[in-house]
Amino acid sequence: MAAENEGNAIVYCEGAFATTNGKTAHGLVRRSDRYVLLSIVDSCHAGGDAGELLDGESNNVPIHVDIPAARADAEQAGMPATHLIIGLAPDGGRMSVDCRNAVVQAIELGLNIVSGSHDFLTEDAQLIDLAKQHGVTLRDVRKTPPREMLHGYTGKIAEVDSLKVAVLGTDSAVGKRTTAWTLIDGLRDAEYTAELIGTGQTAWLQGARYSILLDSLISDFMAGEIEHAVWSAWNDLGPDIIVLEGQGSLMNPAYPGGYEILAAGRPDAVILQHAPARTEYDGFPGFPLDPVEKQIEAIELVSGKPVIAITLNHERLSDKQLQDETNRLRASTGLPVCDVLREGPGTLVDALIPYLDRSESPCESVT
């Protein structure tokens, strides 16, 4: 169930589109249910088509040189822009001086601002005053909810009888969210009911109804918020399957994510996303990426549940290299391996059908 439309958005991604630091913009190019996506701003690729640049297929989302050009184009097309979304996702999640200057420019052009940065616009006196002058709103997606709104862990996750699947990764910015959404679509096409638990700002921006922002939560409430999101999706909708979007990776030195999802979300199975061309953790030269086989072993040791498939990110791989790596991983792990952007989610849906169709409770393990 998607969020209601909240406006027409230009996405600011200066200097980062088609890089790992542009993953928020990439997510919105591929899926945008909360906002109507008008265009991308990145002078490095001005004049291009965002879909063609990202996935080799045009989606009629133009890339503009700057915010005024994007706003003018939207006006001319009869779809006036109402929002500017910060589509940058740099290491550490902080806002650069250039990005803040772009926010100022957008406010002066009458655009509401939506930011997933850890630098909160709603705590910046100059921006608050400027927004009031121009009658626009500032929204900090990553701002921690008040403590009285947060949930502690209760154990109510045991009530959830939907099948729970976590999409974890071998690294950060590796494609976990994209694979999770593609799986949701594939399951729905196969006439299963499915719901995504978004765990980062991009999934929320895309329109995931059940969303938490793990990297902004106070640690004491992290397990409870994961549990509550999963339980709420089950309690409200009772879907056949709940897919949990992973964050970081178990062994990433800067973003060691996944432990909380395994412990609190208690998935029944795990899908592992991997980028074979990477030899080091994203953004951290000198930190070798741990092998897929080792990461599978760690996930299964921590969770006691199986990794049932591997999904690949084809960045920097030729078709032959991708096929060779697919064959190698199939042989070394005995698991189904696919690239969902190239092949679709059929392989994953097939891997899940034995879990979805069995008569016993999905909370019981399959041997």
C-alpha cells in the first residue's frame, strides 16, 4: 500500500547521479509513489534521460543543469514543481556547503524542501526564517521522532504469522532496497499479498507505508521500532509475506547493519545482495570486502535461518563477467543466483514458494 501523493518533485543530485552517492535519487527514478518525480538536477549529466543513464532504458525523467532550469521545464510542461528532494546520499549522510546553497536557492524559488540529511533544516535558523518568508515547508525525514512516540521491544513479533524475508547485503549502497521492491512487485504479480518494511530515508521517500529510519534511531528503541513496524504491517493488512529492507552489511566497518533486523525482525529467510566487482567496502579503500560465502555463514550463524538466494548488482561487469560470477556462486553456494534488474524477480519468487505454500506456520524453519 503506497503513500498518497504529496507533490511534484525535482530531485537534487549534483555531481553524484549514477554513483553510489546518488542512491536516493536512483531509488526515486526507479519508484516514486509519494511524490511525482519531475526531473533530476546534476550538471554532469545535463540533457540526459535519468532512466537511460541508470538502467539503459528511457523513462522520460530529464536531467537538468540546475534547479532554475528544472523548475522552468516543469512549468513549461504544465506540471509545476512543488518540492525539492535532496537525492544525495554521501558517506556519513551530512550536507555539503554546495547542497545547502542549493536548498537556499530552491526556497527562494518557492519550493518546499525534503531532506534525508543528518543536518536538520528545521534546526537551521537562517533556513527556517527564509522558508517563512517564502511560504514553504522544510521536512527532515531523518529527524528522530520524540521519545514518547518510540517503541520498546515487547516480543509481540511472535504473533506475526506472515512469512518474513530480509534482503541483506554484502556492502552498503549495493542494491538491497531495489531488490526488495522488485521482489514485492514480483510477489504481487504472482497473486501473493506483500508489504515492504522500509528502513532508510529512500524507502520512505519512495512511499513505503511501513517505514523506520534505522540510522537515526536511538539504539535503545531500535529493536522495538523494527518489531513495531513488522507487527503493524501484519496487524493492519495480514500480508502473505513481509519483506524487510536491509541496511549496510554485517561486516561493513562503517555501517555494520543487519544484526538488528535479524534479531528484532526475526526473518524466516534471507536474500543476500552482492556486487561482485567490488573488492573493498564502499568508500573505504584498504578494507577488503569479505567473501560472499563467509558473509552467508555469518548471517546463518547469527539468525539461525537460511540464506535462500543471492542477488547480484552488475555494476562494472560485462555480460560475460556477470554470467561467470553467477555460475561461480551457484556452484560454490548451491543457491539460486540472479540479477533482478536484468532478469526480474522470478527466481526469488520461485525460491520463496515452498515457504509461502507450506501448510505449517511460516515461523517454523524449513529443513
